[in-house]
Amino acid sequence: MSLEEDEASSDQESSESAPSGDKKNRDYWRLFLDSRVVVALVTVLIGGLLGQCISASIQTSLKEREFQQAWLKARGDQALQSHKEYLDKEQEVVLHAYDLIGNCLTVARDLIDLTDKDFALEGFEGEERKKVTDQKTEMLDNHNAVVEKWDREGNKIGLLMGYYHPGHPDVKTAWEETQKSVNKYLDCARLWYQKYEQKPLDTTGACQKEKDEVDNQLTVIGSKLENARQYSWEGWESPEKLRESLNKK
């Protein structure tokens, strides 16, 4: 056989064998694609991607929640500190008011007592008489100083009562009524002293009506202040109420 015939024969064999090889490759790919391995691989791949997406979503949600909680805590701490300072100032005003009223009641009673027989100078001599005279002078000076302070600060306290109890006009009204009752008691004591300074007598029951009115008004304003103080804490019982309160600011 010639060289040309051999080459032709080889080409023919190659052409005949090629389709057979391609067919086998196609069969392998079909088998591979139809196998459970592919299904498992696809499942793992999709599951992995889905898991990553879910994990990322959860992490993002957790970060947002942590941020919100941190923000709420920071705002809550700040608001709580401001609220505490506000309540401390309110308490300072109330304590000052009660202290001033207490001093007024004391000096009013002292002024009445100066007209009592126990302070009559006729019953003392020498050094004892001088001690009683000095005591009476001291009581009068103290009375005048307290009344002056009361006149100067009474209205100021009224304004502060209104400022530190917004939404509760009844507190300021109660203070004004208390202020009036204290003034009546001071006036009664002053008139009593002017009338009986030179005519000592038994002072039991002097200006008792006016004193009782002061006590009644102190009870009223005490109740109003307690209600207002309880109201001022509303919105701080839970994070939800605190959040709502902060969002309004």
C-alpha cells in the first residue's frame, strides 16, 4: 500500500472515531448533571449563600438593636441626671419655703409671748431684770429680721413654686393661700403685741384662729406638692415610656 493510501486510511479512522469520543463525553456530562452529587452540591451552595445572607441580616439587626439600646441608655442617663437636678432644686425651694414659714410661726409666737406675765419686768430686779430686757430685745430683733426676709422672699418662692411644678397651677394657688394665712398670723401677733405690751396677761389662745388656718393651709399645700412630685416621675417606669418621653423632646 502506498504512503498516500495509508494517510487516507488514518484520516478515515480518525474521522470515524471522533464522533464516538464526543458521544462518550456527552454521556459523561449527562450522567454528571443527572447525578445526586450535583443536587447535593447545588443544595450546599445555595444553602451556604442563604445562610450567609441570613447571618448578615441577623448581625445587622443586632448591631442596630445594640446601637438603639446604647442610645437609649445614654439619653436616659442624661435625662435622668437632668431630672434629678430639677427635682433637687424643686425640693430645695420647698424646704426653704417650709423653713421660712417655720421661722415666721416662731417669731409670731415669740411676739405674743412677750406680752405674757412671765415677761413682765415688774417681776424681776437687778441682773435678772437686765437679762429679761436683753432677751426681749433679742426676740424683737429676730422677729423684725424674719418678717423682713419673709416679705422679701415670699413672692419669689411663689414664682419658683409655679416654675418647678408646671401643669400644676394648684400648687402655686395653695402657696398663695398659705402665704396669706401666714401674713394674717403675723399681723395678729403684731397687733396683739401693740395692744398688750404694757399690760401683760395670760397669752393662752392668742391668735389661735389664725394659727389654725396656717396649719390647715400647710396640710393643703403638702398634699398638692406630694401629688405634683408623683406626677413628675411619670414616664420613667419603663424603657418604653422613657423612649416615648425622649422622642417628644
